[in-house]
Amino acid sequence: MSEPSKVTATGDKVVGEVKKTLGDVGNAIGLDGDNLKSEGKKQKEEGDAEYKAKQTEQKGESVKEDVKSKIHKVGGLFSDKEEAKSKAAETKADGLDAASKV
């Protein structure tokens, strides 16, 4: 199977369903449609599986991007905290230096 694609998966689902229906019609009019029906069932199942695989892949990408975004936000919070601590230490040092000169 090639890389999952919703378009090809949907095509396989539709063609599979049509083949199943034609197999039923063939059986109804006295022809042997069992082979076509089973082939259609198999193709539809493959299409369903491919479609679900693509949905799962897309959901995984979405979750990955959400996690990256949250990590970036948290990282930003930590950098801001470190920057604030550094500025506070500088201010304290400046204050102590000014107080010692008085």
C-alpha cells in the first residue's frame, strides 16, 4: 500500500461498494457475482483502513504541533523568569552598592 491518502481511500471505498452492489445484482439475475462481491468487499475494507490511517496521521501531526507550541510557551516562561531573576539580582546589587556609598 502506498502512503495513505484520503482521496485514494475514498475512491477505493466507493469502487469497492459499487463492486459489492454489482456482485449482488449479478447474483440476483442468475450470474455468479460472488467473486466481484468479495473483491469489492476487500477493496472497500482497504479503503476504510487507508482513510483511518490518514486520519490518524493527521491527528498525530496536530498533536505534535500542539506539544511543540506548549513547550515553546513553557520555555518562554522559564526564560522570562530567569531574565526577571537576573534583573532583580542586578537591582539588588546596585542598591547595595549605592547603600554602601552613603
